[in-house]
Amino acid sequence: MTEVAHHRVAQYGVPPTSEEEFARGEYDPNTNADVTWEGPEYAKLRPIVFGYAMFQALFAACELDLFTKLSEKPGMRADELSLALDLPAHSTRLLLLTCSSMDLVVKNGDRYYNSYVSDKILVPGKPKCAIPFVRSGQFLQYKGFYHLLAALKQETSAGLQEYREGHLYDRMSANPELEVVLYEVMAAIWELSHPGLADIAELKQVKHLLDVGGGNAVVASLLHDKYPVLDRPSACELANKTIVENGKEGFIDTIPGDMYKSPFPSGPDAIIFSHILEELSPRDRQKLIEKAFVALPSGGRLFAFDFTCRDDERGELYGARISLYFLVNATGSGMAFPPKDYVSWFENAGFKNVKAYKDLPFEHALILGTKP
């Protein structure tokens, strides 16, 4: 969330609106006499209303490696940055003005420096770098979200019409360029969320884990040593590269297939759906949960690791955003559900001792159930 605390007027709260005033339908032309551009009302809306420009400036700065340049050589002048970025002088001036207004760069005299945030998470190669989220926003989100209103009215993935060469949700193949962006951001999500799994006893007890829809095997490489990944062929190709890079050959296998049509392999004592159930229709979701129940041995466990909202559905920002993404730009279904919904789905499929680990890092929860 964009901070506005540096604005002196932001210390004053927005007064609550009287429901009686609305009910009476009365209008006082002087009601908003105290509203100013600098006041708390517009301070709240400014980063939302003008977010399109702020985001595009951030994307441009990342693609041009502005933050890398300033990390390698702090204190560059605008003319030096113009040459380094291969941008016209006026364009450089505009980009620096925008980035300084967003506190992404700091200007001291005629010299520019990365802000703390930019140097920490906007320089490629640094742990927990935010650039995959920026690239995901540009390539997987932005064009489709133009159609959000239509998607809400029709309850369909109306945004997919913007991706005429294919998107990510064909069962057996996908746009390869977008697929790379997807797995980059999924790796970033995993890096921020997986520490919450380190102390969960039930995961430590697993001997042979099947990751359904395991993508490029980033999760598999970090979570477990004996771990088949079932996903579409294009994802398995990327997974094999990850397995080799992490020295996991012989420990992690890939199984090209369709998670709905291909049989789950025998042998695993546990199955995990990581960021799968959250995006599915009720019919497809329950079909997969029931399929896992049939495939598991007695005593076997099913795990689901997803973004979730609070049980009262007063969601956090990322879960709310990704819920809209599932609708407009993905499957047309799903959301960051409250953990209690998962408990019901697991129990309806026959699982016992269903447990939800809530409030894990990055708005995640882990739900598990045991086959009797």
C-alpha cells in the first residue's frame, strides 16, 4: 500500500459518513467545502486513480535497468543516466521525476540514488526481488483487466480476448513467453511464502509426495526430495531444467499429462495442490479433491497450499487482487477463499482430521486432510 504519511494533512482521519444523511437524501452544497487536493480524501485515492501511470513508470524503469544502474553507480546525474539508459534527455527527465515522486529514487542536488526499497528489491538477482511481480503485472494482467467490468457482469474470463495467441489456461499447452513470466512470478511467490511451511509436522512426515500442477518444479526442488510432478508437457520441460539446476535428478520425476484426465501415479503417500484449487470452478475443484482421495492409500494425506482471505472475507490486498485475476484473466472462477471453505471441501470428499494452518506468510494457508 502506498504510504501517504509524509503528507502533513494525512494525519487527519476521514470522518465517517452519516447513514441518516444518505437516507434523508439531503444535499448540502457546503458538505465538501473542506475537501482539498492535499487533504486525506484525495490522498487515499491518488495512488489508486493514477496507479496506471505509476505502474507503467515502474515497469519502464525496471525494463531499462534504472535501478541496476544506480545500484552499480550511485549518484549519477540525469545526463549520465540518459546515456546509460539510452533514452532521450527529456524522457529521462520525465522518468526520474515520476520515480522520485513515488520514492523509488532519491534526488540530492543534481544526483540520483536508489531509495531503500528500490535497492533492496528492484535490482535483479537479489533475493526476494519484486521484478517478477512487475513483469507479471505488465504481461499477464494489464491488458485483460481493461475488461474487468464485463467479467464481473458476465462472470467469465472476459480479459482473455486480449491474448489472441493463447494464454496460460489451455490444458496441454500455453503461450510459451507468458508461461515463462508465470513461473518467474510463481517462484517469487514461493520464495516469500514457503518459510511458513518449515515447522509443519505433517509435511515432515511425508515420504513420497505428488505435486499436481507442479509447474517448473521450483516447489518440488525446495520442499521434498522424492517428489513426482504431474503437469502439461510444456511445464514438464521447464521442470526438468529446474531439477537439473538444483541437482535433484533421480529424486524428482516429471509426468506429462492432464491433471483431470491422466491417472495419478501409485506410490505417493501424500498429494499437494499448490495454487491449483484456488482458481477452479466448484465442479473441477471437487473432482480433483475426490480424485486425490481415491489415489491415496489409507493414512495418506492431501495438502492444499493457496492464497486465502480471512474467514470474515475482509481480505488483504494481494488476495483480493488475485481473486479478480482468476475471474477476468484466468479460469473465470475461484478466489482467495477463506480456509473454512477448504475444510468443508475436504470433509465432503471423505477426508478426516482436516486441519487448516492459517495466517502463513504472504496471505497463505495450508489445509490438510487424512484418508481413513
